Amino acid sequence: MMEPVMCPFCGGSELIEEEESEMETDEEYWVIYHWRCQDCGEGFEKIIARPLSESFEEMEDDEGPLWS
């Protein structure tokens, strides 16, 4: 997983990764990475969504996550 290099709100680089969460729907498995900026205090997420048919190894190798 590629880590963010800056906060999307203020551009700061002092980021803390918080505990990740997971969610499963009928068709997809989501891993949600939570980040908090120490410069401005805002939080943001990095979400990786994959079809349930993909293996765990394929999810780990992907470098195309979505930002919210």
C-alpha cells in the first residue's frame, strides 16, 4: 500500500495512520485506512475496494486505491 505524502486539506506532511477498518458487501470487500493530519487535525481515508472473488494477495499487490 502506498502511504499518502501530504494532507489533502492543508498540504501538511505530519500524518498519523490510525487503525484500519474493513467492510464487506454482497459483492465487494473494502479495507479503509484512516489517516489524521497533525498539522490541521483533519482526518481522511484511503479506501481499497475489491470484488470478493479476488484473492487477498491480489489486494495487497494493487497500487490503485481510491482517496476520499
